[in-house]
Amino acid sequence: MTILNRQNDGLPSILLTLAGTVAREKAISRDELLRICVPFSQSDRDVDERNNLLSRASGTLHRWTALGLFQADGDKLRLAVEPKRGESPDAFSVRLRVVCRRFALDTHHGNPLWSEGGTEEGTGLTADFCRGLAWCLCQDIYALPDSFRDLDNLITQQMKPGRFIFQNDTRWPGLREWARFLGFATGDDGFFFDPTEAVRSELYELAKSGETLSAAEFIAGLSKRLPVLDTGSYRTEVEAALRPERWTPPPVGYLSASLSFALRRLQKQGTLGLATLADAESRFTLMRQDGRAWESFTHVTLPREST
């Protein structure tokens, strides 16, 4: 099972096209949806290209129907989430990404991360994405290799026998595209694993506007909603599969470089406040490049939303 096979399971751009069409039509048959999104061409020259796109669109629709984004209503398809009254297409697209991320990270879809046979057979529908993303986010994101060859060498050194991150090099481009689409990566010209957008979109699910949480409450809540982050279920399982002599976790009380980077960005943007209060029971330290400390905090405050 996989969502990272771009040929068989599609691309984020295809998913957006399919979802946007269903949202506009409210309810539509599968055949009509594919006909609208992949129109037939009379030109022989374009037949192969259309068939390839049709295959990708069909695979994307099949996979995200299995994940729950598209839902059957008789012989029609509907979206699990619909545009709100007066909501712009751009705003709906942002909200759709949040919904897609929750389906992709759902533990019923991601588990099991590995099968006993050492292949993707028997793993969760999104196991390859959850496994790969959890591994990337527990690394030094500032030094993560760009090429798959160097990346695969690092994975081989770190993984315990019987465990793997990618079955082959075709999954790496897929992970990068879906990570960016679902809020775990940034970079227009380059690429950088940065979960800022994913964290930002979950903040007001953790606390009310103007509310303050202890550091422990905040991290625990965030890890449940985004289980590829520090202490999350996928992250914990992937870290347990790494050789301790080849991978060193952050010091006790420190957050990973990836989550630290996201929280630092959100702090600088005024999206959240990090404070250190006396006699607090929990304290975390943000870790910057090369393992250096940024700052410590005991509480997280969400600014009051403007009305």
C-alpha cells in the first residue's frame, strides 16, 4: 500500500483538481468526474499522454476514496468536507489540505508501518508517507542529503535489520511533494523539511484564543494531532527502529531540530508566545543547527484571534 507512488496514486495537483470539481458539482459520478478532469482528445498524438493522466487520476481517486476524502452517495461521489458559504477557492484549498493531512496521518491508515515480510504488503494505506516523514523529521534537517543515493546510505546505516524507510527511489520524490502539500516542507527554489504550516493549522485545536498551556500539555497535544512530530506514535516507532550507535536523539528536554524550527518561526511571526515561568513542572529547549540551544520555555500562549 502507498500514497507515494506518483504513477499509480497520483500527485497533489491531481487531487486538488478532483476535489475542486467534486466541491463545485456537490455530487458527481466517478466516470463524469474523470471525464471533466481528463477531457478526451481527438488527436492521436495526445492519446498516450491522456491515458497516462487518466491512469494517475483514477489511482488518485481510488486511493483517496479509500482514505475517506471522497465518499459514495449512491452512484455519486461527494467530498467529506464541503466549501463554506462565501468561502473563496483559495481558502477552501487551504482547508482541504488540513483535511487531507488528517486522513493521511490517521493511525487507522498509517499502521502498521512495517510488515513481517519486509515489504509494503500488509502495511497501512499511508504507511510509506508516515514512516518516511517521521524519519526525515527526526534527522538534522539542516544537513539532510538532497540526493536519494546519499539519503539511502544514511538510512541503511541507521536502520535496524528488518526495517526500512523507502522500498525504492521512486518514493522519495513522492514524499517531498506530499510533505510540501500537507504542510511539512517549504522552499520555492529549494526544499526544506519544515513542519511550520502543519503546526500552525493545529494550534487552535489545542487551545482557545488567548489561552496558555504548559509546555508538556502543548507538546503532548501536538504529537497526537501530528504523530510524525516529537513523541508522536509514528515518530516513536520509527526512532525505536534506529541503531543507537548511528542515530543520536536530542538531549533530554530538547525538541528536535524540525519542531524547534517550526516553533521558532511561529514565535517570530507572533503566532504563538513561548514563556518561561518560575516553578513550572515542564520545560523544553529549542534546538538549532548543530545541536545548539535556542531558548527554553515552560508555557505556550496563543494570541487572541482578531475579530
